[in-house]
Amino acid sequence: ITAQENENGKSYSTKVARNPKMERLRYNYLFPEISARELQHVTEYPNAKVISLGIGDTTEPLPDVVASSMANVSFVYSGSKYAHSLSTLKGYKGYGAEQGSKELRKAISETFYKDMGIKDTEVFVSDGAQCDISRLQLLFGSNMSIAVQDPIFPAYIDSSVIIGQAGDVEKESGTYQNVEYMKCEPQNSFFPDLSKTASTDIIFFCSPNNPSGHAATYEQLEELVQFAQENGSIIVYDSAYAVYITEDRPRSIYEIPGAKKVAIEVSSFSKIAGFTGVRLGWTVVPEELLYANGYPVINDFNRIVCTCFNGASRIAQAGGLASLTSDGFKAVLSLVDYYKENAEILLETFQSVGLRAYGGINAPYLWVHFPGSNSWDVFNEILEKTHIITVPGSGFGPAGKEFIRVTAFGHRENILEASNRLRNLLS
């Protein structure tokens, strides 16, 4: 739609030109596009039981210890229902600290960064990791050169296009100009050949990776940190799925010596505690991280947060704090174990029909290879013949053109039924 109808039936447009950077975006954001196709399929097959293994949305109820804390928070307002207390003079509270509550920042630093030297004042609580990605892009600005894994979560690329770091899209390859794509494929153990990677200002890196599910080894992250140090780059490290790591792999970039001088870490409660709808995350910006002129990056990020964000919901922060108590953390990790068991079921399913499936061990995602196929064709065939929603790999970058991503988030009965349908189709 380029214009609206006025009272006389004639088209009307404002004089405001469309942002040319928005015009560079290739297509609709991937996950709303998947949802639209699901809705169309449901319309065509109203009696089919559609199972979603697509969008990575948690499905199991919050642990009672966490949900109850958002209603009755003794450490915030003793002896009262916290959410309801906001309707009382005594219990009402307005703006909190933009950086997050002191208690939650301390709990995050002690739970996830123990013995890594991360201070609670270096932790910034937010409304989710994806929002922080955009805030970091605003912090860096349009003149920065960037590198991304291929495949990678599309928000990194799309936000880079919108902020102006990326150029026009190449029609044949589907890649954007001015972006360094770091191939992370099975043949290179899902880690880029840094000897052939161009130097950039910012390196976006996600481990465990979404979508491939690969968790980088200590040796790989040591190489990445050294590469950043040699080139004067800043790593934006996404550790949103770190609690899913089963093997002996780093759960934070700050486990690597020297990382505090070159890395920012973004994470989230969404997949840890099932907060996809509650919205809570955090970003760590170490005091040791400096710009070329020696100015601390943390000072500018604090300014961005104070300018663009009024702080995460007090209620969400109460739930986050409860999930990091002794009982709360055990409860949320039991949900993580549940999803990991789902991943084992799906991994065995694809292996049983002779397909190579990666991930599913250190992450809630499986990256399934269909050699010689187009990922959208595979997506459409699986949807049409099994009524199962997946995600086409090409939505994560050129390296995903022969893959689909499958999520382990789902009720167990749906995972088992999906497994049977997939076996029947693919055997």
C-alpha cells in the first residue's frame, strides 16, 4: 500500500519519503512470514492438526515459584500481592533504574558470571536480547563495518540494513554489500576460517548458534578473541541459549582470557525461564572495553539505555530474580531439560531416516540437511504433507539454502506426533 484513499476517493500520500534503508530489506521479517504461511495453511486445511516446530517459542508453563513471585514479591513489597499492590498508595512504584534493579543485576552477575570478574554494575537489564541488538546498533552507528556468521539469526542483518551499515543486496547471492559473511558450515565445524575473514569493526557471534545449534569450543572462542584483539574489533556475543549446553563448552565469552577487552555479551531469560512473553534480558558491557580514543564503551551504552529505554517492567524483573534463587533456578533448569529431551527425540527421528541433523545437543534447535534441495521447497513439502511448521534455512543466510531449522520447543505429545509424521514422510 503506497497511498490512502481520501474522502473523494482519490489517493493521498504525504510528502515524507520512505527511508531508503528500509527499501533495502529483501522481504518481510522471517518469523512473521512463517506465521502468515501457517495461517494460510490453517485456512486451507481447517480440520488439520498443525504442529509448530518453527518459531522458537517456549510452550511449558512457568514454574510456580517464578509466576507466584510476580504476584507476591516479599523482597519488593512485604506481605502483599505485588502486581495488585500497584493499585495502592503504599505499594505503587513508578520508574525504576534504567539499568535494572540492583538485586537482579547482582543475581545475574553471580549466577552466570561467577569467577569471571563481571561486576553487577556492568550488567544492564532489558526487555530482551533482540531489543538490545537494536540498541547496540544505535550505539555503534551507521559507519561501522560488520561481520556476521552465516547462517545467523536474521535480526543482526536486518538491523544492520536499517541502521545503514549494510549496502544493497546482491541479487544472485542474496547477501548484502559491506557485510562480511563468515561461513559456518559442517565442513568447517561451524566455525569461520578467520585467516580468510576480513577485518571489521563489529563481529556478531552467537553461541550456541541460532539456527545451527553449534556451541563453540574453548579453542574456537580463544581464536575469535585473539582475532578481535589483533584487528581492534568488538565482538557482540549472543549467549541466549547457553544453559542448553551439555558438552564441555564455554557458556560465556568471558570464560576466555582477554575477552573483557573486546566483547559485549547479550543474553535473555526467554529460553532460560520461558519468558518469551514476559520479556526480560540483559547485556554485559565490561569497563575494560574501550573505544579507539580510550573512552569506555559502557558510558555510551549507559547513555543509550537512559535515552531510549525507561527500564524493564518491575513485574518481569521480579520474576527474573525469582528464577535465579536456589529453588527458582532448579525449576527453570528442569524446563530446559524437558526441551532438551524433546531435542533428543527429534534428533533420533531425523537420524533414523538417514538425514544429517546438527544441533540438538547444546541447543534447542536442529539444523537438518536436505542435500540439493531448496529450503523453501522442503518447508512447503513438509507443511503440505505433514501439517508441520519448520523454518527454511535460507531465511538465516545463504549457507542455509539446503537446510531447515526445527525447534524442540513444544508439548511432548506434539513432539512425539511430529516425530511419527516425519518418519512416515521421510522414510
